[in-house]
Amino acid sequence: MSRKDDLRRRTGATGEALARRALEREGYRVLSCNYRCRYGEVDLVAEERGIIAFVEVKTRRGGAFGLPALAVTRAKRGRMIRVALHYLATNRLTGVTARFDVVSVIASSEGWKVEILRNAFSVEEGG
């Protein structure tokens, strides 16, 4: 693994840990980390006030490439929707309200900034 790949991996892992702590401070209860199925992967599955949130974490070093949340492409949203449907069916969670959140994590010389975007997109916008 190259040094650049290693830095990217460590930055992503730090971003996910910071995102999880921020969500928990906001009252989320994390149900699953890095949930994978044949349709793809979702970084976090959490519950907030009876709502199941499927959470994508995007981490960047600096703001040169724009807000991390903008990196959740239409294709990624489509995969998240399919993974969410699989999770709900597998766990027999019928009749629950679900939503899609994005957590942006930015590392800068001033430290880490974490922003939670609730209801970042809907099923209608996703795929």
C-alpha cells in the first residue's frame, strides 16, 4: 500500500469514528457499522427517535474539492437505497420510517469539523 493510500485509509477511519461520536452526541443509537450486502455498503445504520438513518460519511483533508457531502453521487445514492431496502427486509423492519443522512468531516489546520446533514436525499431523488 502506498503512503498516499495509507493516509487516505487513516483519514477515512478517523472521519468515520468522529462521525459516529458526533451522531451519538446528537442522540443517535448506532445499530451497525459498515453494513455490507450484495448491493453495496453503508457506513453507519443508526436510529434517532424511532427513525432508521442510513448514514454515509465523507471525509476530506481541507476544502479544496468542495464539501464532502457533494461527493455522494446519484450512483452512490442508488446503492444506498438498495442497501437500505435490504437491511430493512433482512431485519424485518416493516412500517418503520427511514431516511438518508450524510456526515461531512473536514480536516484542516484548525482541527476537525463534523457536520450532520439529516435527510440529505430521499428515495425519489436517489436512483
